[in-house]
Amino acid sequence: MSWFGMSNLEGNVKRMQEMKAGGAGPLKIRNTFRKEGIDIETHQVKAILESADNLRVKALPKKAAQQVIKEMKEVKNQGTDTLPDSNT
């Protein structure tokens, strides 16, 4: 955590959004972060910019994450790292 309770992550996401609003693209944003010693790739910048607002809408309930972990433990001997989505 940094000052005022804002994490470095949240602050960096805000900086990316500010630069995008100012006309910078993912490559320019990546280069700016790298100049400051933050190793990030262009595709990561793009993904963060595309998903940040959606991830702020609602926190994923811990119970939902725990359910996924439980399901994965049940199938760990099946040689897979994913499960079929039960919602499809």
C-alpha cells in the first residue's frame, strides 16, 4: 500500500488510463513504464486498459473463488488444469 490507501497497482492503472485519455497508445504507455523500471509488455497494457473498468464494478465474492479451488482439487488427478464451465 502506498499513501492514502491506494495500492501501486491501482495507481499504475490510473496512470495508464490517464495516458490513454491523453492520446497515448499501449506501446507509448509500455515504454513510459519501462523507463521507470516497471517491466510490462504492450499486450498487458492493452488488457489492463480493456478490463480495468469492468473489474472495478464489483468484487468477486471470496466464496466463488473458493468454490473454483474446491472443484479443481476434485479433478486434480484427471490431468487437467481447467474444468468445463457449468454455465454453458
